[in-house]
Amino acid sequence: MKRKEELVGIFKDVDENTLNLILPLIDEVVFIEEMMRELKKLPFIRVHPKNPSKQETTPAGKQYKEFSQSYMNAIRILCSILNKVDSNAENELLKKLADFE
């Protein structure tokens, strides 16, 4: 099952108007997950070759942090929608998100 289908399935009990409203947010969540997966393959910290105590965050590290913040905000919104509908669906969403690596 594709990731988007998994997430949309969690919202099966949400009314059609709300579902149409959150579909772009679900697309964003899937996109952010893909980007974060790719960024994890890159180094996040650059160590100075002559002075190891000097370290700086790489562009990949900065992007990962930004994506992570956007991801958490989107998840909070989706969870708040599920709270209004069904707490079991929220638990299912949290379980599916735990599968994200």
C-alpha cells in the first residue's frame, strides 16, 4: 500500500468536505517524509579538519530541521482533525507515523 493511501485510509470517517480540505496536507506529509528520507543519507555536521572542536551544520542538516518542523506541524493539524472525529483513528495515525523511518 502506498503511503498516501495509508494516510487517507486513516481519515475514512471524516466527512467529504474535510477530507478534500486535508488531502493537500496529506500530500505535503508524504512529500516531506520522502525528502527527510533522502536528507538522512547526507551528513548533517561538518567537522573542521584541523580543529575537531569546530563543527558546523551542513545545508542538509538545516533543511532536515526545517522539514522536521513542517512535518510536526502538519501532523498536529491532522491529529486535531482526528480528535474531532475519532480517537481510534488518531491512534492509528500515530502508529502509521511510527513506521516512518
